[in-house]
Amino acid sequence: AKLKLVDDVIPEPLGGAHRDPHVMADSLKHSLAQTLAVLQNMPIETLLVQRRKRLAGYGVFKEG
């Protein structure tokens, strides 16, 4: 079952983030910038409604 606690998974560079922190930092920066761009274009009320729905769903388990 999916609990929807994670928005996105950012892949690590080969060997893990600790082996190439600069590449990992660039990947993280890119992912955050994309997400921020989407959120900045969203009306505040829509953002708040989505946030409330998401938080209210934490801990709810649906099978199937």
C-alpha cells in the first residue's frame, strides 16, 4: 500500500551521495527548483487545501 508520505525520490549518483556530494547537491537543487516553480504558480488557497488534505491523510492505510 502507498502511504503517500514521500513526494519524490531523488536518485543518488553511482556509489551513493557521499561519493559525489557535488552531483548530489546539483540533483537536489534541480529537484527543489522544479518543485518550487510549480508551487509558486499555485494559488495560495489551492496550496493550503492540498496541504490540509495531505496532512489529514497521514496515518490512513488503504489496502489495494
